[in-house]
Amino acid sequence: MRQQRLSGGSGMLVSRLCLGAMSFGTTVDEQTAFQILDRFVDAGGTTIDTANCYSFWVPGSRGGESESVLGRWLASRGSHDDLVIASKVGSGLGPDGTAEGLAPQVIREQLDGTLRRLGTDRVEIYYAHREDRVTPDEQTIAAFHETVTEGKVRVLGASNHAAWRLAETRGLARARGETPYTVVQQRYSYLLPRPATTLPEGGHVHASEELLDYVRTRELTMFAYTTLLWGAYSRADKPLQEHYLHPGTDRRRGALARVASELGVTANQVVLAWLIEHDPPIVPIVGVSSVAQLDEAIGAVDLQLPAELRKVLDEAA
Ligand SMILES: NC(=O)c1ccc[n+]([C@@H]2O[C@H](COP(=O)([O-])OP(=O)(O)OC[C@H]3O[C@@H](n4cnc5c(N)ncnc54)[C@H](OP(=O)(O)O)[C@@H]3O)[C@@H](O)[C@H]2O)c1
């Protein structure tokens, strides 16, 4: 599978498709999760995305299930030196039932919990899962920097951040001689929600044009989630959410159908290929519940969109 070097000087390589592990241990059982993980690695995939809180909202779950399944799978293969494991902190439930936030003690305790569940002494990428506008940024930045100097984390990332918050906190980290975020993870796909609608999923922040411009100009690495819109590109049982229903969506769906048909591939594959060759380049994260779904996604990694078809997709708006 094609690889991409992370921006920011770490030299670390990530696979151009990232496997989302959010559902592992909850809606995807452990045996199926192991089959999916094995297939991903067999196909050359290296980069796997999880979080401390996955998936506490599933009835009967408390969070940590995804990392625990990953931990048992990592133990079964003996080493994770050839993999890039990304996890996150900040979106779990705090003691008062709201988001746990990014206070230094939360970062320290939650990272230790993540490493314990994964059975490793390091994660390659560690994200602030969402903004915390209450804790002073200096404290959050210092705590994240410490995770790097202690060797528990290689690279820092920010997810669900407004562009200006990303720029501000990165500037602050540099001014303090501490480690800035160099990876961004935001919601993004080919279809776009109506501007100014609020996404119903708590904490999800869509990549804005401003954020994409910042990533492009300042050479950050961008990961995108919910790239397949939960299956809505191909499945009647997964209708598009209301805030995606607008004339631009009709035009983009038309363009997708045309390009998929001309290339003899699926709409999901066109979406993933479009993201991978995006400006700025994007590493799509895919959540899958079967090996067959994963195989469809893997088939997109080497798909080159001819320039004239890319134009068809870009110009449908
Ligand atoms: N940073 C954040 O705040 C954040 C938020 C959300 C997600 N994420 C990350 O992104 C990953 C993926 O996100 P997501 O699950 O929200 O979105 P997604 O990848 O768009 O949707 C995943 C679902 O789409 C369906 N699907 C996948 N491949 C398919 C295919 N080839 N054909 C038909 N249906 C297909 C499956 O539904 P069924 O299971 O019903 O078959 C699958 O569970 C997560 O695992 C997580 O790592 C991060």
C-alpha cells in the first residue's frame, strides 16, 4: 500500500489509508476485528486510528473497548514496531458527565490508560480529540509536550479544532519551545453539508476551506474521518443526513456516478481516491464492519483519477 511521510520533521511514514477501529469491541466483535486488522496489515496498511473513549455511547459499553481489542491483537502478533497507532484524549466523559477536556492530569492519566489497554509503551500519534477552551492552553501544550519528551508519544495531533485555534496553539507551542500539533483530524468527505449547519454528532467538526488552506500552506498532515458517510454513498439503508440534502449534493452525486461508471469502480472508491489525491493530500480513515468492506476501500488506494475526471468531480459544487 502506498505510504506518505508525515509533515513536521518526524520522518514517520503512514499508509495512505488509515483503518478506523472505533467500533472494534462494541458493534464489531473481536473475532471480526482481528480478521479486519489482519487483512489490513496483509495489504500493507500500517496506520490504525482509535481513542480512549471508543465507544462509550454504545449501550453496555464504557469506552476503552476499541483500545483493548487492539491491545489483544497487537499482543497476538508480538510487536507493533511496523505499525502507526493513533489514539486520542479529550472526548471521554469527565466526572460531571461532560467532555473530560485537556487538563494536564487528564492527559497524563488517560495516556497511561491508553498504553495499558494497548499493551504498548508508546503511541505514534496522540491527538487532542476536541478543543478545551477552559483549560489554559499553556497547560495543555506543556502536558502534551511532556508525553513526547517522556517517549510515550512520537507526534502530536489536533482533531475537531477550528483553524484559528490550531494556528494559535501551534504558535504558542513553538514560542514556548514545546512540541506543536503537526497532524490534523477533521470530518471531511466528497459530499459537503450545507454551510452553517451544525453536525448532530457531538464534537464532530467539519474541515472548513480555511482549515484546508492552513494545512496546505503550513504543511501539516491531514486525516479525515466519516469519509464514507457511514455507507450513504452506496446503501439504501444508510440515507444521507438531512443537512447533506441540497442542490450541490445532487450535482456531486451525479459526478460521482459518472466517474465511477467510466472507471468501472464503486462510488466509495472514487471518494477515497479523490481524498487521497486531494490538495492538500488527505489520509482517509475508514470504519468497516467486514473484510469485504475493507477490500473495497483498499481497492481505492492505487486508483489514479485521470485529470479530466478529477476536474469533473472538483467542478461539481
Ligand atoms: N476524530 C473524531 O472525532 C472522529 C469521529 C468519528 C470517527 N473517527 C474515526 O474515523 C473512523 C471511521 O469513522 P465512521 O465510522 O464515523 O465513518 P465511516 O468510515 O464513513 O463509516 C463506517 C461505516 O460505513 C459502512 N461502510 C464502510 N465501508 C463500506 C462499504 N465498502 N460499503 C458499504 N458500507 C460501508 C459500515 O457500516 P455498517 O457497520 O453498518 O456496515 C461502516 O461501519 C472511526 O473508526 C474513527 O477511527 C474519528
